[in-house]
Amino acid sequence: MKQSISVLAAVVLIIFAVLLENESQPSIGGSPVMQDDSAKETSGQVVQHTPYSELTYVLEERKEVHGHIVETYREYELYNDKNGNIRKRVPTENVQYMTFKKYHE
């Protein structure tokens, strides 16, 4: 009896952990969901949505802090024309930081 309760509790915890992990994973890169080009009305105002072609992160800064290299990347929305040329690059508020230990030879 005690063993079956332990197994059941373990299965419930695994399912709960999987659900939390899927919910909290941010989407980086990939193909964005394209929105309809039509205008949408929100509380009396008409808002025009133009879909972007892709999202990408660009290195903005690299600095040394306490023996570590810290790189700052900002996400950009890229708007392409029909030929695939970038028409516009718009920065977003999303920023990622990568830290590396400085290698000494």
C-alpha cells in the first residue's frame, strides 16, 4: 500500500514538473505567429498591426566584470520586403545577458 502511494506521488510530481517547465519556457527565435494585416479596434481606437518577418538577437555590448566577460544581446524585429531584403530593424525591450569566465593562458 505504501509503495503504491509513493509511486503515485512520484508520477503526480513528474507531471506537475513537466507542466511547469512547458509553461515557463520562453520562445527565442523561430518563426513568429503572423498577425492579420487588417486593422483592429480596441476601446474606440483603431490599431494597425503589421507583421514582422523574424526576431533576432544582436550583440550590443561586451565588457569585462570581475574576471568574467559579459555580453549583452538585444532582440530586434526585422521587417523584410518581398525579395527578403531587410527594410526596417526595430529594437524590442527584450535583453539577454551571457556571462563567460575569462580564460587566462
